[in-house]
Amino acid sequence: MIIELHIFTNSTVHAPSTKHIENTYKSFMDTFKYKVKTTIWCDRNPNVEASEEYINNLKKIFPIVNHEVGGLSHGYHLAAKTSNSEFLIMLEHDWDFIAENIHHTLPQLIDGMRKDNILHLRFNRRPQGNISMEMDTGLLPVKGKVFDFCTTPLLGNNPHIINRQRWLDEATKHTHYMGFGGAYGLEEYLHASPLIGALYGPLGHPPTIYHTDGKHLTRQY
């Protein structure tokens, strides 16, 4: 299998409702229109009391739900270590894709990642190169073989695609992985690493994702 989708969730204030993760999955499918093996990784925290019902509700929707997960970093490492796919799409449960700003299909994105040897391709929630946000500084525009992108020193958790084997070989050693409940700061460790990733689109490209904020009580998804 060339690519898999992995969605990471936890039992938040909205549990046992699955509306956030359903919305994220629907947004992915509506944008890319590409059927792909999907695996859910669920941490029972922080709303442990509702977690059992939440997990049961997830199992009614998704065929593969792993629920012995101690946080995002633990699930992320397990996904990378246990998959046999060449590429993995890594999503947290509370994002929308902005389809009109994504001009390539999933196979085209994979083709471009291969041809330009991209380790980590991230979708951006800010206009590309908006340094006023104090994020994504130091971007270098690249005219890619399939799509334009910007190199970035920040390998973030926002929706992204990884070259799985390269991630295991090159990124894992920077993440201080310690297993169940003991792997913290995945994003922070990667930010401090010398690794270079890519942002989809040229400088000035508009946002391609929107955060629906699954921790926020007033978000009614």
C-alpha cells in the first residue's frame, strides 16, 4: 500500500460525540476524493469518564480504532512503526481542509514528494510567509517538479504527509520517544531539530486548513 490515513484523537469535553472527527474525515474525503485505509488512534484522556462510550461510537464509524494510546506522540510513533505504507497522512481530529486552495490530487502530492525528496509536507493554516504570526519564518520557495512548495525548518503537527521510512530513520531520533504516556513534545522536539520540511504552495499561498478546535467547549461539531 502506498499511503494510509491516520487520525489522532482524544476524549475531550465533546466526548462521547464524534462530530469533530467525523467532520475532519469528511473534509479530507471531500477535498481529495481518494479512498484510503484509515486508522484511528484514541487517547482516553482528559475526559476519561466519557472515553468508553466515545471509543464505542468511533468503532461504529471506523473499522480500525486503537485505544491503548498515551497521547499524540505515542500514537504517532506507533502509526509510523506499525504501518507498511510508503507515505502516511497524519491528522489530528479537529481540522478542515480548504479545498479551493489545494490544487493537486493526493497521487500528485505523493508523486511530488517522491520527485523532490520531501520528508514532511505540511498544509498551512496561515497565508504562506506571514511572518507577523511569528511562525513559518525562514521559508524558501521551491519550484517543485509537480507542485510549488516552501521549505521550512518547522515540522509541525498540523495536517501533513510524511515519507514513513525517512521519518523513522531521520526524525525519530530527535523526538525522545519513551513509549506509552511518556512521549512528550513531539512538535517542540522536531522544531528544535535540524530537519527541513515543506509547506504546500508558493510564498503568499492562502491557508489550506482551518482549525475547528476540538478542545473548545463552544465548538458545536
